[in-house]
Amino acid sequence: MGTAKPSNDGEAYTLLRGSYDAAFQELIDNRRNGAQGESVRASEETVRYHRDRVAEFLLTEREPEPDTQSRLRVAAYFIWLNAGSPAGTAVSDWIFAEREAHLSPV
């Protein structure tokens, strides 16, 4: 069964974010239900995959193009959020977002 192609950037983001949210909720449910081992590792990997797709989208989409600072701010926020919101990582999260932005195709 094929997946419909999004008609605009907003729809594409909504689909990507929905996939990420669903994966994250599955991870939370697995942990709450006491799942361990491979089940949790697979859920964590799925969350990372979808997180990276959202960050990639935010860093590479150009229509409409928000300023670079806004794009980096959002990407760094997702990096921080998905790392478990650790204290003291703002600079390293920002640098990682900048590095990813420079590696992404323009």
C-alpha cells in the first residue's frame, strides 16, 4: 500500500511529526508496561529515526524559508528534547544542529 505524497510543507511536517509522536508514545508505553531488552531498544531506534527525519526536514526545507537562526533553534530544541532534556547541553546541541545544517543539501 503506497503512501500519499504531501501536497505542501505544512502537510509534510505534520506527517513527519505525527510519525515521531506515535513512535515516542510507543516507547513511553513500552517503558510504562515494563518492557525490556529488544522491545525497548527497537522503540528507541524508531524514535531516533523519526526524530532525525523531523530535524532533517526542518533543516533542509526551503519553502517558505524561515531565517537560519529560527531553523537552528528548532533543530537544537529537538536534539535537546530527544536527548531527555539534559541540563547544560545548549551549546553542544546548537553546534550539532549547525553541523547537521551544513551537511544537509541546500
